[in-house]
Amino acid sequence: PRPVGGDIRERVRLLHGSAGSAEMWTHTCDEFGSRYRCSAPDLIGYGTSMPWPPDKPFNLDSELHAIKPLLPCCGEKIHVVGYSYGGVLGLFLALSNPALVQTLTLIEPVFFAALRYKGNRRAYDQFRDIRDTFMSRLSGGDTEAAMSGFIDFWTGEGTWASSPPAIREYMQERANKIILDWQAS
């Protein structure tokens, strides 16, 4: 169904990855603007959203609840695009409410359990080692080393060191949310 008397463009919801923000989708939304109603929320603890309270349990339902106001009602379908952790959230959204999702595009979703289910133990263990190293460095108080290893693993050696100081500071401030993202994924 389309809105009566309103904007007839289809909706696209873009979901960013860990340590990111909705800002990563700015150019995509600009390109989609004439054809789609595009929105990209800041997921919990990123961008302008509030951090998750440390004393409350966290899971993918928590993220879905936070973005629920951006989801349409009344039978309208949306296109969902998720990158990295946003890909896992997009998959979870599609599985929990298939009538809502018209199409689902997953870009490098961090659904590592799929490797285990498929029997690719070596690849699964590699991701687990990255997670464990990240968490160990963070719990040891070395946020810089934790984030450096995390970012360089995903985006290439030296990326962390060549990132602007403001970006590194932003990511370090959100390192504890990345742990929640790993656990939820």
C-alpha cells in the first residue's frame, strides 16, 4: 500500500555498522532522494543516539525497539540495507517481521555464527580471536590498541593510524558499545 495523497516513493532504511553513524549513508540518501524516501537512524550508542545503560541487558530486540518509530505502519513495506552490524540488525528485522521488508540487502553482515553453522570452523575461530583480542585489550584499559586492531582488521592495516584524531576519539568513546554489538550478533 502507498500513502494516500502523500509521497509515493518507496521507503529505504539504511543501517550502519559498529563504531559508525547514520552519517555514513549521507551520499547514498542524496543519490536515492528522487526515487526513494531514505532514512538512516543512528543505532544505539552511535552518532547522536544515547548510549545503552550499562545495567540493562542488551540484544537485537533493543536496537529494533529504538528504530521502531522509523518503521512504517499499516502494511507499507520497506527496503532494508544493512552494513556490518547493521546487516545483522537488518536480517533480524526481516526475520522478526517479514511482512514489513520488501527487499533486504546485506553488506558484510557480521553474522559469524553462519560460519559455524556451515562448518567453516577456521573462519569462525578467526573472527572469535579478533573479538577476544578486542575485548581483552579493552578490559585491560588499552582502548587505543583495541580499536586499532578492530579497525585495521576490517579496513586494512594502517587505517587506524591514518584516521583523523577526532574520528579515533569518537570510536574510542564507543568501544564498549562494540562489545554489545558483538554479543548481540
